[in-house]
Amino acid sequence: MSSPLFSQLSKGQNIALPEDVDRVDIVIGWPEPAIEVDASALLLGADRRVGSDADFVFYNQSESPDGSVRFLGTSATEEGMQARISIDLTAVPGHVQTVVLAGSVTSGNFGDLGKLSLNVIDAAGQSLAEYLTADAETESAFVFGEVYRRDGGWKVRAVGQGWESGLSGLATDFGVTVDDAEASATEAVATEPVPSENVQVPEPAVSRTQGVRTAKRPVRKPKPIEFRQAESEAWQPARLFSVIGVGAGEEQERRTTSALISTMQAVRPFARAICARIGAPAGAFEGYIEVQYETGDSKVIPDAVLKVSRGSRQWTGLLEVKTGNGKLRKDQLESYLDIARRKKYDVVVSLSNDIPAGPGELPVQVDRRKLTKVALRHLSWAEVAHEARMLLSHGGIDDALQSWVLAEFLRFLDHPRSGAAEFIDMGRHWVTVRDAVTAGTLRAGDQKAFAVADTWVSLCRHLALRLTAELGVEVKHVLARKFNADPTVRAAAIAERLATDGSFEAVLRIPDTASDLTIVADIRTNKVRCRTTIAAPDEGTPARRVSWLTKQLTDAPDRVQVEAVFAERGNETCEFLDTVRSNPKSLLDGRTSALVSFTLEQAFPMGNKRAGTAASFITSVTTATDTFYGSVMQPLREWVPAAPKQTDITTPEAAE
């Protein structure tokens, strides 16, 4: 969501940052999830060079020595992917005049990514400036912009300049010594001239004996601890985090908070992943529970205090936790913000089962005046579980004991008594809106429909998180750009569709699949329909094209609908998969135009309960998504034509 001071920058343009902004997040975004862009920053002096190699902040060196600039990692968004860098403007050393903001790719180039974006976001999550560009071509490193001092304040400028020599070449040009073997012989190339106010490229650095490595470290997975001596499957290993005797309410919150904090202290990669989500630096983590603060005649007790130290820099956050159906309260969060501002802490973090509809959005709105010196961030239990699953399934922990501790924590979260449900409730307006849809009385302007629309988007984010953790690739919920920029417009569009035809729709994009997964929840028919469309081969007879499809669906359910789409509009045919298997020509039915694509769709019963049971709406949508992906989408592959054959040419000499 943009602020009233929002500016859309063009290349070479600059704006002054508001005087009351003392920290910003720089978000680099791109639409292609298959390619990872790594954000980096260089802290430059008046000579446009780093003071030392430590002034280069990137994935292998995630923080500047003073802690003022931090690389926070990469994550998925509804529009694609984003990488984030945090800058504490009040802590940037006086000799640093400019912070250059760059991105790099290890495979491919920026021309493969299409539209790129740079967003400058304040501590309240409001966008101050955005720069969009699609000018990149063969570059593998790209300077998006820079934040620099001017007349006692700070300004931001859009740059848009590329290097074909990658991250090591770019870093070398700004005075960083890179010790990658191949980097020393590589010379950075600026691909196009820039206006006079744009980034100035200094002479190459003089070689030194040691430097930083830009090569990424390999990911390793430890061998898990196995229990082999049980005499039957009914024997269960003892739990590290017991669920016996866990009550509800405050007791449940205390138990689950303690489990989280102790796991973060024991498993450093997990602490780093969680801290990155809330804007904390990389460093030594410590957590303290139920710390008391005096405020007037009363005491305020946050659920936890989070501390991260790196050198002389210390970061502190206050944590407010809710479990189960517990709801965050505005007055409580504002009291924590007051304490954090008085104590000069960095952030207040809310943690609950709420999954806001959009990245950076907050489940509770507070007085913006309280956010001038302290950031407010939200984390959901679904995101906590997602980070644990990603580390366990796809690497990042070297130690087998730490891996077991994290697995036990996830085992605890998965138990209903933890209160840390991933997504459990469609909200208090669900039943009213559902019944109005069924009765035909819902209208698009109903504010209750807006609330349910936001909850639907939250459910879609939950589905994407679950699949990301399970598959190890970044699954995204695809939304139009205008819906990401304005949550009100997004909710209005969903509510209008709900009032018009009684259904929700979502599109999930899963890397390396043949096509997107579309989910339609139809309240009027009580059905959840999942579908995907795949292009047919462009060679061979129509019957062979149908056979190509059915061979890939040997384990798919018989009642999957197969629609054949032909070049001549209006000639579509549709049969169930069992019919097509036994008679492939049933889809052709005398059609003479070319067969161009297939749409596969499966209908599932839809639950209508608000929350908590196997018959709930959320459970039915989740089950339908998992089932359809596993049985229909996962085995599908796009058609790849055979390699062209060489022509057998017989020479006269060979003929003789």
C-alpha cells in the first residue's frame, strides 16, 4: 500500500526521504520464481569506494560491521519473488555517503526476468518510492538505485545500470577484493551510459591478498536421528515439548512461546530464518519470556523479549503472542510500542494464527504516530511452521541433534494443543456471508463480504506456504498487480464475484509444473473444483495427442474431467478420464480442426463449517488442492518435440 508521499521514479530521478524516516527496507522484486536474485549493498565513501571489504553486504556477509545495513534474505510474494535489505539511517557511519543497492543472478541474466522493481518502504510498511524497469538484457548484476546523503538529509535515486561480469565484477569496481579464482581476471562492463547524477564507476581496485567470496556455500542436510527398536508402530518416541496438561488461553500461549524461543536458541539456522522475517540482523540470538516493564502505576508484560547482537550492535524486539482463536488487541500493541520507543528498541512483533491477506499488511491497525521510531511487524504461526519445514526438508542445518530438536518443535506445533494452527478460521462473518450467497441476498457492497474476501486471500497464502514447504520450491498465489497495491480494490473485486456467481477463485503458480493450478470454491453448488490447462502436442494425429495425455495420467482418478479444446472455437468436447482411457476417440467426435489444449478438472465436496472440523470450508479446500496436485498435476509434463533428425546425405565418393 502506498503512502501519501509515494513517488514513482524514472531512471536517474531522485527524491528526498521524509525527515521523520530513520529506517527503510529496500525491496527488489521480480516475477520469475525459477531464477533467484540476490540483493546486495555497498557502503561507499566520498570517493565512491568501500572503506573495506566488510562494507559489502550480501548473502555471504549479511550485515555491515556497524549493523546499519543488513541483508534479510529472499521470499515469495503473490507477484513473484523479492529480496530485502534493511537500512538504519541513524546508524550509518558518518564517512559513508552512499549506499548502493544492487542485485545479481548466478544463472541466466536479468533480461530473462522481465519487469524488475525497487521499492523503498518505511518502518510502518508504507511504500515511499518505487522504480520499475524492463531495460535489462544480458547483465548478471544490476544496480537498481542508491540511498545517499544530501544537505543533512537522505535521498534515494533510481539508477538502472548493469554489469555482465556478475556480482564479483560489480563489487570489484567499487573497491571490494574478491577471492573467487575466476573473479580476479574478470573486468566489469557497464552496459549503457547513465545520466550525470547516476552511479559513477571508479577505477578498478588494487588487488589485495585476501577478500570476500561471492560463490554461494553448498547446502548440506544431516542424517536424521532414527528410532529403530520399537516393537510396534503404536510405540511413540518421547516428546521434547510435551503436550500433556496444556490448557487454553494464557497457559497455552506461555507453553508455545517458550517452545519457540528455546528452539530458536538451540537451532541457530531456525533463529536466523525467523529473525530475517521480522527484520532482525544476523547474529547471536537470545530470548527472554515474560519480562516486566513499569509504565506508570502498572506493569506491562510482553510474551517475550528478543535480542540479537552482532559486534557492538544490539537489536531488540518485543513479542506479543496469541494462540488458538486468540485475537491481537490494538491497545496492547500500542502499549508495547510505547515501551519500545522509550527503551529505544527496534520493533514490536505480533505472532498469531492470523495470516494477513497481503505481504506486509497487519492484522491490527495502530496509531501511525507510534511508529515513528519503532517498527511493527506481524508473523503468523503458519510462517513459523513453514520455516521449520523448509529447513528440515530442503537443507540448511548441519547438525543432526539440532535437526531433531527442530523436528520435535514442529511435531509440537502440529498438535492441536499447541494452539499454533496453520489456518483454522474463516472469521466471524463467514456463516452470515455463506448463507446470504446461498439465499441470493448478498450484495457486492456488503462490508462483511469484504472481510470474508480478505480471509479467502489469507487462505490462498496459507496454501502457497504449505506447498512451498512440502515441495521445496517457491509457490505463489497469483494476483493482479492492482490488487497487491490496493487491498481495498482487491477485496471489492472478490466480494463482487462472490455476490454475482457465489464463488471464490485462486491461481497458484508452482515452478516446474506444466501449468498453473486454479481453485474455484463454489458456495452455491457446495463444490471445490481444481483445474489446470496444458497445451497439446503440435504434431501427430488428434488420437495420438489424446494418448500422449492419458499415458501421463495412469494414477489419476477416473472422475477427472478432460476437456479438449480445438482450433475452431466452440468445438470443445468433455468426457471423464475413465471414458477417454477406454475410448480415446470419444474426445474427438468428428472434429476436424487441430486439437490445441486439454483442461483437466476435478470436483470435490466443499465443507461449509467456519472452522475446526473435517467438514470445515478450509479443510475441504486444502484437501482438494493437495489431492489434485498429487494425483493430476504432479505427473504432468509439457510436450517436448523430438530433436530434428539429420538428413542422410550420400556423397559421390561414398557411393563409389
